[in-house]
Amino acid sequence: MSAPHAAVWLNADEAHIYRFGAGEVEKRDVKANGDIRDDRAYFEAILAELTEVEGWMIAGPTGPLKDFEKYVRVGHAEQLGKKLVGVEAMDHPRDGELLRHARRRLAF
């Protein structure tokens, strides 16, 4: 993926990763394998979709959102953690709604 910005929406079952730039949007989905608090493979699969991102945000229900944010910020993805510009509680936004919010949040 080459788009410079990303929005990740996740819950306990799946994550939707949107990479975007000026016009293009690329979407990837990642499925969870079990209890999200212990699902390192799930979190690592999400992070793998964020290589070379310049700025990104996380959205989702509070529990999974906080678990993933903690995973990112506490030693598992320190460089990506520095590029994280927003953490937003959102239950089930439509794709367009999440992207509009992410573009505003990333001032893009």
C-alpha cells in the first residue's frame, strides 16, 4: 500500500484499514482470531497494513480501541505511535463517514 494516510476501524471481530491520499482509497480487512486482548497476531496484522504511513487514526468501540491503542503505544509499534493523530470512539460508521472524519482529523 502506498497511500500516505490511514484510518483503522476495529472491533473485537475485525478491522477495516483504509489507506488514502489525494484521491485514491485502498481498503483491507483483517479478522480477529479470538480474545482481542490476547490476540497479538490480530494487532500485528493491522500494523502490517500501516507500513510507511505518514499519519493515521484509530476508531472503534471503546474496549477494542483502547486495547489496540495500548498495544501500539507500549513498545510494539513506537514509530507508528508517533504518527498516530487521533483515537475516536465510533461504533459502526459507514466507510464514507469514517473517511471524511479521518481526512478532517489529518487535515487532508
